[in-house]
Amino acid sequence: MGDYLPQITFVPNLVSALNVTCRAFGGDGGSVLMQVPNYPPFLSAAANNHQTIVAAEVVYKRDENGIIRYEIDFDAFEAAITPDTKLFLFCNPHNPVGRVYQRWELERLAEICLRHDLIVCSDEIHCDLLTPGQTHIPFASLSPEIADRCITLMSPSKSFNMPTLDVAFAITTNADIAKRFNQAAAGFVSHPSGLGYAAAQTAYTECQPWLDEALAYLTANRDYLVDYVQQNLPGIYTTCPEGTYLAWLDCREANLEPDPYHFFLEKARVGFNNGKDFGPGGEGFVRLNYACPRATLTEALERVRVALQG
């Protein structure tokens, strides 16, 4: 087979793939660009490889109904790039802020990345988890030029609720990028199990009806959550996610001590994800996973309401 390398490389999970990508492309002592707040393993992948994080904070906006939406500050994004920045870790759809980026936004990011000669690693694990009216656009699909510099990370684990089966994959059209990724992974991460391969094949070929039902349920949970926060949780504001099943709650005006995460854990016995773990822009926030039975979501929100009343 000579030097042929497949365009798809299987790995056990996306967290290991993020670490392999930083190891392969972040540079020794280099810096890695990412938007913040962001999924904590993005931050730790750079740190694990002794690389500096250059953070471009997404812009917080809140409408008259108290709904949060984040947008990209493209000037700040480009200004964050330094001469030793080699890699952009991208999260699309964005975890934790729930954005499904539009084509014009992706094209502006791509133009900046091409101008600065960056490799792009696009985590698209939530690409199937969209609300009605949203369309996922793979970053690598924007142009042949960006595809040639892009690694796309995907897995059925989120969409089909099978994270413990440990199967994910990295896609690239560039043979040199594939070779460097495989070399960085060799002896560093394992392959998925046979059960993981079989589960992934079954999920992608036979389980679309299940996913369609799950998406309808998740959308209803999201709408219930947004309405409940607006009506019952003074001082708390939420995103209305376009994708993922993760709400991002702004608790700063509620003045919770010592911080929202510990307050809700101790006073409401509800365990959120601590916003500070998501990097700059996460202080005073918590992340809520609403991929659960409605009864569980209702009980959690009721406990939060009672705790806020003191």
C-alpha cells in the first residue's frame, strides 16, 4: 500500500484526539488558539502538551427577554493570534454556548486562519444535535483550501448516547496531516474496541428514527427550560441553544456565594458544571445538561428555585 493513509483515523474518544492534535500540530512551546468559554478538555489538551492558550472570548449579548446569545468578535479573534500560534481548536456547534455558526461566520474564521497559516481542528461531535431550522456546516466543507488544513473530529457518542463504547474518528483530506496525526497517536492512544466499531456502524445506518425522536424531546426540554428560567429564576439568564443539549446559565446577578456551582450543589443538591472550568468568560456561570427525562429536569429546576428563595 506504500505511503497511503486513510482519510479517517479511528480513536477511542475526542478528548484523546484533541490531545493528539495538540501534540502533532501545536508546536513545541507554541500557542494554541481557541474561543472561550470552551469545553474544558480544549484547555487541558494545550496545557498537557506544554503549549500556551491564546483565548479569543466570544461576545456575550442578552436580549430584552433575558436570552443570552454569543457572537464572534473577529477583530479580537485575529488579534489573539501570535507568531508562534500554529493551531486553532474550534468547537462547532459550540460547547457550552450552544451556537450553530452560520456560513458567513465560518467563512470569516476560515479566511483569518488561512491568512495566518493555521491548522484547524474542528470538533463537530454535536453536529447532529440541532434544533429545528438549524443547519450544520462542516468547517472543512467551506473550500478545498481550508479542507487541506483541517482535521474534523466526530463521534456517535453524543448523538446516539453511547459514550462508554469509546469510538471516535478524525477526518482529513491532507495526507501529510493524516501522517503527522497518526505518528503523534502511535503508542499514545488505543484503537476503539470491536464493540465500538459495531455500535458506530449500527448507530449511523439504523438509528436515525431514534435520533429524530430524541431531537424532538430535547427541543421540548430546551423550550421548557428557557421558559422556566424566565418565569421562576430571578437573576438567572440562559442561552436558548441552537445545538447541543447544554444550556449555559448566567448567575452573576444572583450574587450566589461562594459561587453558583457550590451554591447549587450545597443548597439545592443539584450538580451543574462549574463555569470557571470553561476558561475566561465562565466565572459566574454554570452549564446544565438537559438531555434527561423531563421529570428529572423539572425536579432540578424546582430545587434551584427553592434554593434561590432562601
